[in-house]
Amino acid sequence: MKDRIKKIWPEIEWIKDEEIKEKVYQCWIYAIENSPLTPEDLEVIPFSLLIDNCNITFMNHKRTCVHLAVEMGKVMEKNFSDDVKLDWDSLIAGAILIDVGKLVEYEMIDGKLGTSKFGKLVRHPFSGISIADRFGCSPEIQHIIGTHSKEGDLGKRTIESQIVHHADFVSFEPFQAAKTLTL
């Protein structure tokens, strides 16, 4: 299974700390093994069930979010070098893991992908934290997972979490007709 995860997630190799890297792999392996989906399915399913006729795949959205977060982080460190020192492994691991909980939210009914009862009751930031905790991911990584979406709007975010949060929404909101102005 790890080889299949490596194929869809080459960005995991950007993590320098081998222990963190292995924990990220274990989180994805666990999520896939407890999902009705395969790693290959993630390359074709829509990234959101909340958007009608979504043509952006789960992995396309995920990769875009990770790449945006890394590029944003580079600019932040370059322009604010005296004040911003990022925990790069946590930023990358967190960005890769923010939607890992979605895999346990899904169910297949009559060949159609939907949200399970569990997924309706326990949104992916919470199930994602649970998965990350199961494999010993740091509180910093769990914080990024838990605060990346609207659930994190009521609290403070670390700089890494702010970057990942914005990278996620920049690669999500343009596809929501209700939030995008078209001329």
C-alpha cells in the first residue's frame, strides 16, 4: 500500500524528518484501508461533494493546496525573514493531511459516492486529527488539520496553519459559484 501512496503523494518525500514522513504515510495508509476508495480513486473523484458538477479531482485539489502552501511559505520567509521562521515539516505534513479524514467520511451506495452518517456527524478536520493522533503526529500538525477549515475560524492559528488554511480556500472557493463573481 505504501508504494501506491507514494505514487499519488510524491510530496510526502519533501518532508525531511524521516519519523514525520513515516507517520504521514501511515495516516494515509490507514485512511485508505478504512475507506471505500482506493488510492487510484482519489485521482478521479471530485474534490468536494459540495460542488455540483465538480471537475477538479481530489488529488488535483490536494496537490494544489500543498504546492500553494509551500510557495506562500517561501514568500513569507523571504519577505519577513526577521519575523517568520516556518516549521517546514509541520507545514508540509499538515497540508498533506488536512483532508485525510475525508476518506473515512465517504460511502458508496449503488456505485455512487456519498457522505456516510459518520461523515455527516464527524467532519474531516476532526476525523483527520483522530487519524493523525493515532500515528503520533505532533500537536503542531494536528493543529493544522483541525484549523484548516471553517472549524478553525473561532480560534487562533499558527502561521503554518494560516498559510495552509488560505492555500486550501484559494484552491476551493473559486469553484463555488456562490462565492465567485463571474462577469
